[in-house]
Amino acid sequence: MENIYTAYSRDVNGKTFFFVKKYNVFPEYADFPKVLDSMGMHTDFYKACEIAKITDEAIIKRLLNELHTLPDSTKVIHMHGVKAMTHTILKNTQHVISKLRLAGIN
């Protein structure tokens, strides 16, 4: 009997959940499907591993590396509706001069 571990993440209602699964595999029997031994789901990866009863640090590190996740402190925050600044100095100068002419200052 061998153990196979898998981990993946899914966004559920705007939150990232980690799913960790532990399977039992019997290679000595031909065409025998893998059997789900335990599963964990949580927003914290380490808590999901604890729920799935995975305690080996080497396996947890390997699963975390396979996920290719970024720590919370380095996650990208998407900003919607941001207007880019494309004005040049020449455009700004012309705009100021036209406003002064409208105000009657030459």
C-alpha cells in the first residue's frame, strides 16, 4: 500500500480555499482504483493539512510548492476603475494658458 497526496485551491465567494486529499493506492493489485483516505478543506493551507491528517513536514512542503501560491503579504490586489495619467508637460502647459486666456489674463 502506498499513499498519494494531492492539493489544489479554488476561489469560493471571493475567498481562496485549499483542498488537500490523501489517497491509498494498492499497486500489487492490477486495475484497483485509488481510495480516498482523508480530505481537508480550509482557507489556511496548514489547517487543511491538519484536517486531512497529514503531519509529515516534507509532504506538506512538497504540496505547498506544487500549489505555486504566494503568501498573503505578496498577493496582487486588482484595482478596478483606475484612470491612467497620460498627460504630458506640453498638454498641461497648453491647458493652463487656455484657462488664463478665458479668465482675461494675457
